[in-house]
Amino acid sequence: MKGRIYNFNAGPAALPLPVLEEIQAEFLDFKGSGMSITEVSHRSKWFDVTINDAVAR
């Protein structure tokens, strides 16, 4: 990648690189489940913990 592009428009903005790197690492092996976050069941313990954490924030 050449460099980061910053979006100053209304709406979604650029995420900090450390956040993107954490997302990248977790995407293929979400919380040690061996599955991507997109593959984890919405009824699983991993998803439940994630939702509860998001609501608490």
C-alpha cells in the first residue's frame, strides 16, 4: 500500500492503523475460535461475549 488516504467527508472516516491491524488478525481466527467473525454463529459464546461487550461500551 502506498500510503494511507484520509477521508474528511461526513460519515465513515479512516480508522487508525492499529485498529485495522487488530481487525485483520481477528478476522481469520476470531477469539481463538478457528473461524472468521463472519462464520461464527450468532448463538455462539464468542458472539454473545462480543455483543455484550459492545452494548456495555
